Amino acid sequence: MQLIINGKTRNFEVANFSVANLVTTLALEGKRLAIECNGEIVPRSQFADTQLADGDKLEIVGAVGGG
């Protein structure tokens, strides 16, 4: 499966792949994230239920704290 993440093409060797699987694969679990898939925000509560398809375009943004 080929996904475009933050403007870069990435290949994954999976057939059924959810946003939650992607977060785990990219080692982003536990981080405060906003994920957009094909122009639509994916609520965190829907990560496990949102299936990705070949060619999907994702933007992943992490919250940064500090002062």
C-alpha cells in the first residue's frame, strides 16, 4: 500500500491498514496528534475504525508544548 504522508510517499506491506495501525507503525502512540486523511480530520475516537486505502493522502501534526 502506498500512502502520501506529509507530502512524502511511503510504502507499507499490508492489506488492511487503519489509522490506528499507522500510528503504531510510525511509533506515534501516546502522542498528541491531529490526523487528516484526504482533507478530512480523523477524530482520535475513529482511528481504529478508519481504514486507509492505496493512494490516500495524510497530514499528521503533533502538538508541541513548551514555554
